[in-house]
Amino acid sequence: MTESNTAERCLTCELAARRESGQAPLWDDIYRSQYWYVVHSFNTALPGWLVVICKRHIAAIDEMTDAEAVELGLLIRRVSLSLREVVGCDKTYVAQFAEAKEHPHVHFHVMPRMADQPAEYRGPNIFKYLGVPEVDRVSEDRMNKIAAAVRRSLTELSKG
């Protein structure tokens, strides 16, 4: 469960509360570990752009506990394996900023880098796929299909 220690609005915490109440769509509640959620980004043109979100509100990586950090490492690896299996990417990119005004909450973007991805969308330019107009976004149906496959894969990998 999340806890907010900031006076500013944290949309990430609000979305976590929706997940915990059972009201989130599949794409926004793909997988839960002890300390982390896995969701599909809602405002991207790149199918499989996943986000790993700390369950409790922290604003910086150094606020993680050792247990959260250990689980995060395993989860990012497993999410990357799942994306390779589900969307067929060559590799994944991982980034963390927690700087957006309504998202001052530690979360990690895990982005599939496809073999045929144009050069102008590789490396840091992958963020051109984020914050796109609604017409260019991955559809909810497609996000849910990816989410279901990633959930199956992560569940299998966690049995380990």
C-alpha cells in the first residue's frame, strides 16, 4: 500500500489506491510483487512500454530499503525477459526520473527496444514515444493483451 509524505498531489499514489481497491484495468495492474507494481504506460505509442512503481511513496532511489532494492533488481530483469518473450524486443531500456509534477514518486520505465526501431527513436530519443496525442497511443485493447501475456510470463518467472 502507498503512503504519501508530500504535500503535493501524487497521481502515482492515487493510481496505486485504485489498484488496491480492485478498480484498475488490467493494463494498469499487470503484476504485483511485495514492494512493486508493474503497469503499462497509458500515454505511449510504443507497445510494451512498462512502468515498475514502488508501492509506497518515495521520491528518490536512496529512500528505498535494501529489500525493495533487491526485489527491484530481480523484477526489472524478469520484466525485461517477459518483454522479449511478449513483444519480441532485442533488449530493454530502463530509466528513472520521478520529476513529473504529478508523479514525484519513484518509478522505473522499462521500454522495449525493437529490432526495427528507427534510429531517431533509439537511446534517450525513445521518450519521443511518450506523451503522444491520444490518437497515436497504444489502444486499451492492445495494452490489455500485452498485459495478460506479461502477467503470465512474470507469474511463471517468479515461480523460479
